[in-house]
Amino acid sequence: MDGTNILIENPPGAPGRTWVSVDLNGYKNKPNRWGYDLFTFDFVDGELRTMGSVGTYYAANLDQYCSLSATDSVNGITCAHKAKTDADYFKWVIKNVK
């Protein structure tokens, strides 16, 4: 009812993984951008973890995939972990992400 969109996928580039992505305001409402209103989680050892945390597919590349300067197509995918671990993350997003 509130527009939240939940996507569940088994990504082709990451066999055996199940990712859950949540678009907080729905795909019809912009910006539909990882780290801003779209966050991805990875099932690891029966536990849903923020992408970028220990054991997740992009854990080794936390800063590479949550960067204002990166141009990779999955840039922002690890921002879920930064949002979870940094109390000022959303203040930073509002100030820096356009």
C-alpha cells in the first residue's frame, strides 16, 4: 500500500546466492538509486545480511561499490551496510547525493 517494492533474485553472476532488494518508496518514485532509496541484502548461512557486510557477495568491495565517484553499474549496492553501521549515513546522503 505504501509503495515499497521488494525484489527477490538469484543473480546470474552470483550462483547459489539469493538477494533481496527493497525500494523504499516504490519503483514509480525516483530516484530508484542504490544507497538512496534502494537497498540490497544477501542471504548468507541462513541469515539476511546487508550487502557489503562480512560474507556477502560484495563484502570485499564495500567502498568501491558505495562511492559518489564510482561509475560501475552496481555502484551503491553495498550502501545498505554503510546505512546500517553509520548513524549519520542518511544525513550524508541528503547532503551529498543529488
